[in-house]
Amino acid sequence: VIGESQNRNHMSAYGYRRETTPWLSKMRNDPDTIVFSKAYSNHTHTVQALTYALTSKSQYNNFPLQDCPSLIEVAKSAGFKTYWMSNQVKLSAWDTPITLIASMADRQEFINSNAGEDTSTVFYDGELVNRLKNLHEDGSRVLLVLHLMGNHGVYEERYPRGFDKFGRTRVDRYDNSMLYNDAVVKDIYEWAKKQPNFMSLIYVADHSEGVDRGVGHDSNQFDWDLTEIPFWMIFSDKYAKEHPFIVRNLKKNADRPFTNDMLFDTMSSVLGIESNFKDDKNDISTESYSRTLKELKTLHGEKSLEGIEK
């Protein structure tokens, strides 16, 4: 599940003062849930962030993006059936490069019929849960990607009236959208865990949001709040029993820094996919993972995360 414009500092599961993520806060107590405390985005804009997160391209290699396979491609090569469902706009300068990655999936569904530089939506993200009911298990290994509209401004357009809990200021409206996002992901999980061969739900945001400063996620207004994202995983008992070392290593590394352009490498291991495109140094599921803030970067290499501690 790909979240959108989500600042982990506004999530109660990460210690925020308001109860904006009651479900995830509860799930943190589940032994098969792993919440990563120091995840950062590789960029503050969706296209830049996700073209790296969803392919073998990262800030830590020199390969041209066009030569880097996507997670969808390597999963298909490994025998997975691949699905992509999205509430993002399908065609725009902000979205089309991600749509190209999605187009490689065996099945794609975009429920947002808008086009162009428009963040309005026909449906709330909960409609994706309704569409999930049309997917039927046939025994195949499946990689399903859900791309939420999440917490993208305009915040009050992201949630139904029943989630208007905190008020009407900018921060209130953002926190309302956070509360709804938590409810949507809960429903996705409740659907997923009922599937006979459910193995894991993995959640990461593309980038954060400078909601307290009122700057959205404009890289020209950069500060570290634009990079501080949620990243977490929930595994089934079956997965944990079949892959104990991966789960153990992920728990061991839960407080180590990570940038989401290393998602391809980590997901390759979680999915059991071997390829020549994976960089073990970027795989947080390995026992040897040792990346430090001094090594990690954002804005596609322009800024070192070492500065986040200053």
C-alpha cells in the first residue's frame, strides 16, 4: 500500500498527541507487526520518489532509470500475478510516469477519472476497498499494489464528514484525513487477512507533508519534515513461520534509518525474488544491514540525512 503526503509526526502510532491512527497504534502490539521509526523519502515529490522506490534505481547507484526494472516486472518474471489499483489521477505530469510502471501489471484499475494537474477525486480511498471484493483468489502468488490518494491537499476533500473529528484549521483537516487513512488501511488489512494465502501487508508513503509550516511538499520549501514518512509491515503467522530470519532481521533493524528508494531491494527479499538488480546493502531485511544517516540521502542525492540530527 502506497500512502500519499503522509507525515509520520502526525500519527499517534509514532507518538503524535492526537489519536489519528488508532488502528495502527493497536496493531503495533501485534508480534507480527513491524513499524520502522526512521524511514525517510528519497524526494518530496511523488514522481521522483516513486520512480526510485518502485524500481531498482536508487540514490546509491549510477544506473540510468530507463535501464532499471520495476518491482512489478521482476515480480512477474518470478511468477507472481500483479495487480495495481489506484485513486491517483492516471494522466498528468504528476502521475503519468507512475502510471507507466502500473501499466506493466497484469491488471490495472484507476478509480479516479480526473486528468491533468488536479488533486480532486471522484471517490474517497474507501472505494478501493469496495473494488477489492472483485478480486478472486485462484491459488497464484499475487502482488497487489494499492496507491491511495491519502493525505494529499486539499485535506478536507480526503475524508467523509464522519471523520471531521479535530476541527477546521489546516492542521485539524490534515489530522482528519490521517484518521480516515488509518480506517481505510484497516479495512484493506481486514480484507487481505481473510484471503486463504495472505502473507503480508506492507505500507510506505511516497513522501511527507509540511503541514505545520503550510508548505505542502514543495521541494523549494525543503526542511526535514518533508521526508519523515511512515513505513511498516504486517505479516501473517504463515509468513513468519516460513521466513523467520527475514522477520527477525526486520525487527532487529526497525530503528535503523532507511530511505524509500531502497524499497525495491527490501521487497525483493520479502517476496523471495532473486535478481541481479538487487543491492544487498539497501535491504533492511538482512542481518548485515548497516546504513547510517551519514550514508543516506534525499532529494536524489542533494542532501545528506546526516543533517537531520543538526
